[in-house]
Amino acid sequence: MTFMALMMLLTVLGVVFGAGLVGYFLGRRRLPPSSAPPQGHLFSEQAERIELLETELQRVKDQADFTERLLTERGGAQPGDTPEVDDPG
């Protein structure tokens, strides 16, 4: 019985050791670098998007200023005035 248990133990250890060696040597191999675009291209693309957002934000701000000025000139509601709502409760 002990001889059989010793053989099984050596077999299991051999399989584990072999799998470890295979994993080690496969892990040492490096994959070729991917064909990702260079970082400079990504940064320039991001800078363009930020510029577009800044332009759009300025346009919206200008529209809000124009609307506020128009309402003030016409004697309408002041910016910050809110209509009062009756509470039906």
C-alpha cells in the first residue's frame, strides 16, 4: 500500500511540476506590441475635443447673456426671479 501511495504522490508532483514549467516558459514569452495608435495622436484628439467643448460652452454662455440682457431691456423678469406657484395642498 505504501508503495502505491508513493507512486501516486510522485505522479501528482511530476504533473504539477511539469505544468509549472510549461506555465513559466509560456509566461516568459512576450506578445508582440499591439498596433495601438501612438499616444501623441490620442492627446491631440483629446485636445481637439476639449477645444470643441470650450467653444460650445462659450456659445451657450453668450446665448444666456443675450437672453438675460433682452429680458432686462424689455422689463421682463429679472434673472433669478422665479414665478410663484400656488400650493394646491
